Amino acid sequence: MAVRKFDDIKIEKEKKNIKVKLTKEEKKIKKEEKKQKKLELKEIRKANKDVLASTKELLGFVDVDDDDSIIMKNGYLDIFQIDSKDIYSLTDVETTMNIYNFIAFLRSYPFDIKLITMNFPVNTLKQQEFIKKKIKECDNEKYYYELIEELEQLVYLESTRQNREFYIMIFIKDTEEKESIKRTLFRSQNIAVQLIPLDLEKKLKILFKLNNPNTKLM
């Protein structure tokens, strides 16, 4: 099974779009996005440079497998996001049902897990792309400036608002049992625990934040 060297993995930059003529407001937004991405990459490089060899040994991260699971010295680990819900809007009956279903999940998945909570910025990328498309197609001056204002609000929201996100980390001893453990995990899902697969970039950010709690990286 092909593996990728863990130290060589870089969080990929967004692919450049086809060049189009941008407005002053759009250029400002693009500049802020690039600045934030640059700060994140700088933070990662600085942290990696400052990490002692002994610390890397203790952490135990070795490689990344071709399915984006993390290879450890003593096996594998993988991370999935738990689809969260607003508990304050639930009725007493719904709350009780979710508690019982969470207990059922813990009973049906017999292997070790680690539950993680973290704050991450609100992701408004899809909404921003939709508004940008509308701006390019807009031929109404009044509506155009309304769209620009809406886009700025989305960018501001993404830079100031955070979501409380929940993750589950699973541990696997060897390659042979990897698929069976993941199947058991997903079969154990219910209304209280619904899992969302994560891409490699998000997994690396979670691991980075876990081991660098004071980082500014989001």
C-alpha cells in the first residue's frame, strides 16, 4: 500500500482560478484570503522548525496512508467529524432520545476512541463563490452593490465567527483490521452520532491544534 512521507505533506493552496477583471472590493477580499492562508502556512512551518527531534519521537506520527489515515509507530489513527446539533432547541424527549442513542453507540462500537472538541471559523466558502458568480453576471448597479455588501459580510463572518466542532479519533492496530474497524464504526452510527469523513488538510489541522493548543492556526 502506497504511503506519503508525513513530513513532506503540505496543506495545499487553493488552485488559481482563471483570471478575470476584479473590482476593488473583490481585490481587497482576495488579498485578505491570501494573507490568512499565508499566516497559517507560516505558523505551520515555524512550529515544525521549532519542534525538537525528541518531541517528534514522542508524538509517534510516521506517515500518511493512501486513504488519508495517519500511520503511527504502533498502528494507525483516523479522524471523523461528528455532525453536531443545537441541543438548546431540542425538546426533553428529543434530548433523552439522543442520550440513549449515544449510549447505544458506545456499546455497539467496542474499540478505543477519543472525542475531541475544537473551535474552527465558520466556513462560508460556498456562499462566497455563489455571490461572486452573481456579481460577475450582474448588470444592475443597485443590486451589484448589494451583492458586494453581502460578500463582505460573509468574509467578515468567516474571519470573526467560530463554530464548536466535534470529532472522533479511532485507533487501529494493523492494516488487516483497518477496514473492519471502520465498517463497525459506520454501522454503529445513529441519530445521536452521525459521522462526516474529513479531508487530509482538516485532519492535519486538527492534529496540529491538538499538539499546539496556543496556535493561531484555524
